[in-house]
Amino acid sequence: MCYLKRLWLLGCFVLTVCTGCGGGGDSGAGGDDSTTTCPALPAANSPSGSLGSIVDDVVAREMKTQGMPGMTVAVTKNGSVLYTQGYGYSDLATCQPMQANAELQIGSVTKQLTAAAILQLQQAGLLDIDKTVLTYLPKYVFDSRITVRMLLNQTSGLQDYLGFPSLQQYIGGVQQSVVLDAIVQAPLLFSPGSAFNYSNSNYFILGSIIEAVTSQSYPDYLSAHIFQPAGLASTFYMRPSASASPYEPGAGGPVPGRIPDSSAFFAAGALWSNVQDLALWDVALRSGKVIPESLFTLMVTPPPVPAFQEGVPSPYGMGWFKGGTPAGHPFVWHNGQTVSYTAFNGLFLDDGFSITVLTNYFVRESAPLLGFAQTLIQAICNNSATADRC
């Protein structure tokens, strides 16, 4: 269990080094340590025993436990929305209620879209994931053994640039070349391809490869080849103007949070979306709209290597963790966490049932939102009135 808790933490896009720090970012969110006290909102009026009431009850307990200002949840199956709701507040200064379609930063859930973009380019013959990173980024002195596939599977051995002392310099904006140079200069943790170790460096580099191969910016490529085919109308690289405000834990409750510049996260965790778009994303992947189904199978299949310093098999495919069989269904997931937002996207591979969750709050857990999602799945799937939805 200790290993699993450690692993889940690595699966998040955590930037704890910046929590409570000053300055930087594209949001202008301030450092005021107080928030307006908003009145309690009426509970969602879902019929007793319904799917909605089950979700509402689980959400209410989680938000109270965590002290969350707001949350959005969507429960879907093969693209059909079974239930979606916004809870709490998107902005505590104005007491603006959270809407179900609110846009929030999704952190490392971004990696799913980055991985799919690379596999699209593989399908189009524009790159080969078994060629070296040097093939596509020859200006940088990457170890000649590291392949694109290793980046996707998190088996490159590259250290995580979010742990570098220079990270504070990236928060207000950074050139890709600066980050790439820092990554290649750090010693490898292990021989490339021999083990799994979650590193945001891998997916930062993948974004640079997308730009090198396509001669398009990462956000422009995603907009044309990922967002549009998948029908994602509320997914963006830069912060949307009407997005939910960011919050961090404070001594007396949530305090205004901060949003580092998108360039600091780039292809590893910069995207913004809402729960409805993430549910559409799950459908697009399973149905072959974005990549062939065979490549989606590749995305959710971990390679046969051990986890670094743990010895157990790697659970990581390409932008997805393989997460057991809750309620008897094969389950894949990824969560994400930035300074002031936390996200979760989980999917049953056999029938397309999915849970997507976003909150405008830094959740202090070793595996943010994973336990909540598991509790929600069990509450729905183990209830005789709603089990058929799973």
C-alpha cells in the first residue's frame, strides 16, 4: 500500500514548491490571504435514491472534508451524460456559484491529449515512436538510447524538471530551450527503457517533438487535430476568461491561488477544460475518432518493466494509469494537480462508463481525487437502483 500511495502521488501534476509563493503566472491571481464568506448554497434537488442524489451525497462529504470552494462532476457512459452538476463556488470574492460546465485547469490529464497527438503523428507516418529523441530534436544532447516510446511510457530515466532548483525561474514564463537544456544536463536516474518513473520532463519533450515534426505550435496542433475531431469546444491551452478562480489551502480555509504561466507546464500539464469535454474525450479515444482503436489499446497498456526502486510492474501506459477492476470493470485513469486546481479522469474500458472531476482547489492528498473517484464509483455501482449504469 505504501508503494501505491507513492505511485499515485507521482501520477499527479504537483507543483508544491510554488504553493504560497509570490508572483508569476498568466492569471494575475493575487496573494490576499482572506476570502469573502459566501452563504451556503441549497443542496442539489435530486430525487431520493436517484443517481443524482448518490453523487450529490458523496460530493458533499468530500467537499466538507477537504474544505473545497467548488467542484464539477460528470458521470457518463459512451458519451451520454448520466448526471452532471456544479457544486459550491467558482469565485469566493463574488460568491459566483460553480456551474456544471465551468472550465478549470486539468494539469497532468493534459498528458492524455499529448500522447494521442504523438500517436496521430505515428499513424500519419510523420514520426516513429521507436526512433530516438535525437532524431527529432538534434539540437539537444539527449542520451542516444532514449526513444519517443520511452517518453510516452515514462521509462526514459530522465529526471523531473519540476524538481529542479531552477523551477522558480520558470513560473512567470520560460523558453522551451531553457527547460530542455536543463533536462538534458541532469544525470539519468537509470538506464533508458529499464524501468518506470513518472517524470513531467517526458511530456514536456513530447510537446517539443510535436512542434518540430509539424512546424506548428503545440496549442495550434492540438486545436486542429485533437480538440476539433473530438468535439472539445471548451478545452484550451491558455486560461479561458470565464474560468473558475484558483484557490489554495489557508489557515482558515481557501485563499486565492496562483496560476503559473502556461509555458512552465506546456505539454505536461497546461490545458484547461470542463468535465463535459473530458467525457467527450474519453468517447473519442474509445471510438477511434482521434486515433485508431489499436493505438488506444497501446495507450492503456503498460510496458513490461518494473517501477524504479519498487520492483512491481509498471502501471503506466501512455497518459493513462491502469487501475485495477473496480466493480468488476477494467479501469484506467489519470489525475492532475497544479498550484490551485485538481483534476481526475477515469474510464471503464469495457463499457465506456466514466467519471470526470474538476475542482478549483489544491487537494492535499497523496493521491488527489483518486479515493474520491473510487468512492463515487462504488456508491453508484453497488447500489441496486443505479448498478445498471456502470
